[in-house]
Amino acid sequence: MKEQLEDLDKTDIKSLTYEELLKQIQDMGEKAFRADQIYHWLHVKLAAGFDEMTNISAAFREQCKERFSYTLLKAVRVQESGIDGTKKFLFDLGDGNFVESVFMPYHHGNSLCISSQAGCRMGCQFCASGIDGLSRNLLPSEMLEQIYRVESLTGERISNVVVMGTGEPLDNYDNLVRFIRLLSHKKGLHISQRNITVSTCGIVPGIRRLAEEELQITLAISLHAADDKKRQKLMPIAKVYSIGELMDAVRYYFDKTGRRITFEYSLVSGVNDTYEDAERLSRLVSGLNCHINLIPVNPVKERDFKRPKQTYVEGFKNKLEKNRINVTIRREMGADIDGACGQLRKRHLEEGKEGTHC
């Protein structure tokens, strides 16, 4: 606890841009090449601390320890699927908060789904992440660290990053954008922005602001219903921004970036999975350069939502295809481990509370 309080007065070195780090190092009386060395240790070699930076003098490493905090996440639980090799990591943030990351191996490369917040305040009805509300935002370093620790623990290179875990990324806007720029920086892991996907439940001002950032990421919109009344029952954010406002923002984003939009549509049995729902969805996205990702909902014990039968899922997809809509059914990964986003974190927290009772 004492170390954590001391760190609050220090600069979070892993969240600094290269230019910011360079200035800090020069302010300490060191030459510019030291910044290159340190940045490389931080973002390429994925060092677990200053002591691993062996081409830097011990005296300067001590100066860095006094000036900077060093974010390092600890994996407290790892679940591995016996079906497809998916791994779900639960990371300790060091302040009583925990976040999940999901490693998914594909033939074309490894993907990692990361969290942007500890908890979430959006309250989407089918999601376990927001049941207990928002604890806090993640720093850019904490988002990066999910990638860095998974690469270190698995020995595998991450080629695609999806900000689709716990939290609403656009509710942590500034840290999100800084994270994207750090992750794609040529002196760091240099993951192409085209291989980074950000998923939002539909914060309209954030979408419009993101359109101005000159990023080449993929924007994924959690839609889940094609009319306001039904969407409001599933997603509280829909009471703030109508579907009309959301679609205007989406078109603005496409006009500014030229990047195809992804719409995520969680299919919930008896709620949004009818042919009429598919027809409304087709009309809503008609003429837009987009892709629909159908997601049969993962049951959450706190909710009574059920996933549709596979025949309904296929029928929904076929209806969209007949209307010339680009659509796929998300391939299920890690079906034999905690499926819904936030379930592993929630279970760990519940077990922790139970362990405090005498």
C-alpha cells in the first residue's frame, strides 16, 4: 500500500509517448539515445522492471525508479479451453481491481481482447461486465500491459487487438486514444491500426470525436436492435442517443475515415431474433459500407436471457444475406470456459468477498 501511495506522485512511464519520454530523459541530464533504449525495453522487450534494463547504468536505473512508476500486471487466474486453445486471463491491477483479457489463436494470427475499464457503467442487460458498475478507468499503460503480459506469458506474438472486453472504451476516451497511438508507434510493438478494433455501445459524441483523430482503426458498434424501443430495453445508452443519432454519427465516421463499420448484434431468444428484426436491421444499414457480426448471447446467471436455437441464428443470417447485407456469425472461442465478458472477473470478486466472512 505504501508503494502504491508513493507511485501516485510519480510519472507513469509506460503511458508516456516517445516524445514525452525523450523530454523527461533529457530533463534528467541524459542524452537522447537513453530514451530510445528505455522505450525499447518498455515496449519491445517488454521488460518487467527497470532492473532488467541491463544496458543502462545502475545509478540511472535508480534515478528512474525515483521519478517514474512502472505498471506491471499480474495474472492471478488463467483459464484455457480444451477445445480451441483460447486462454482467458484475469489480471490484478494492484489496487483491488481486476480485469480480463482473452487470447484467441487463429490460423491468420493471434487476437487479444482487452478491457478498457475495471467494471462498466453502461448497464447493457446481457453483459456481466457492468452488473456491479464502474470501479475506474484503465490507464494507457494498463491497457498495453494486458497485451505485453499475454505475449510474455504465452510466448506468442499478438497481431490483432480488440478493445471489446470489460468497459466502454469511449467512456475512457483520452486514455484509449493514447493507448492506440502507443500500440501502433513504430518504435513500439508497431501493431497496425488496421488490426485494432474498438467496440462502443454507441456514445455519439465520442464516435464523432474519434472520427477526427485520423486513426485507421476498425470501429465496431454494439447495436443489438434496429428500433429505439427494443434497443432501450437492452441498452440504457439508447435512452440518451437515438438510433437515428447513432447512425448519423456512424456515417460521419465512415465519411471521415473511409473505414468499413462493424455492427455487433447479440441475438437473444424471443427478444431480437425474429425475421421482422432481421428485416428492420437490413433497412437500417442499407447502403452503408458495413459488416454485421451476429453473436448468439452467452447466458449470464443474473439475467434471464437465453441464446436462440441454431436454426433461428441461421435463419436470421440468411434473411440478411437475401437483403444483400454482409454478415457472419461470430465463431465461438473458449466455449468451455467462462463465456460472457466479465464472468471470470465477477466470479473472482465474489469468491474474494466470501473469503472475508468468518
